[in-house]
Amino acid sequence: MPQDLDPAAPADFDFIIGDWRVLHERLNARLAGCTEWTRFEGRTSTRRILGGWGNLEDNLLHLPSGPYRAAAMRSFDAATGQWAIWWLDSRAPHALDVPVRGAFEHGVGVFHADDTLDGRHIRVRFTWHIGNDGHPRWEQAFSPDGGQTWETNWRMLFIRLNAAARGPL
């Protein structure tokens, strides 16, 4: 059923609406001096919600150890001009990750949160690059020192699926 979109809703994440093949690269160990990456593929489908003031992303990730599902939920706060992004992993179905918050500027979205990793305080950063090549890119980085240094630990490249290639997730 088509959704009535609010004409005042932000267009920041319009680039990711639709169905995508995703090429993942994930660091094998985080904040441990690791330099080995695992590559795998996935699929994602993103739809607008809340009249366009948010979106919901359904993910299927094909890790070498076996597939799993996850969801990203994004919502925009007009009062602050910021987005919040939550992540829900099917392997921990009752735990939403701490939301990252931020905004887009000149085609780059940067979002931050304070979180913990293995019992220690970290800063989390998501970065979205819209790019001119039609292939959005996302990366996640962690900082153990309040944002002075960052370790990128996950990268994704999105390739839009055409109507014939879509199929179910």
C-alpha cells in the first residue's frame, strides 16, 4: 500500500530507499590491533515510515559462519535537525543498540554515540557517503579515546538491484 509522505519530510536518506546487494568488509577483531578482514555479501531493502520522517531497513547478512537478519530504524527530529539510527540484530532480538545521532552535510552523513565494547567505554561513528557513482557507502568506526583516534571496523558498498533481480530477502 503506498504511503502518504509528508512534503516537509527530510530527503537525506532518499538515496537508500529500495532494494540493494551489499558487499561487506568487517574487521575480524575490534580495537585489538587486528588487520584481517572478512568479506561477505548481503541484501537489504529500505522503505520509508512515519510519513517520510523515518525509514526501516531489513537486512540479510551472509556471514561465512551462517546468515543472520538485522534491521536498522532511522527517524528524524525536526527540532534538532538530527537523525537517530538504531540497530536490531536477530541474534540478540530483545536488545536495540544505542542509537547514533547526526546529520548530513555536503553528501556525507556522520553519526555518533557513546557505547561500551567488552566492558570499556567507546565512541561509535557511522559515516554515510552518498557519492556520485550511484553506490552509497557506509562505514563504522570505534574510538577508545573519546574520538581522538578511530579504527574503522566495518565497510559496506551498496549496489542497487533492478526489478528483475530483486526477489525476496
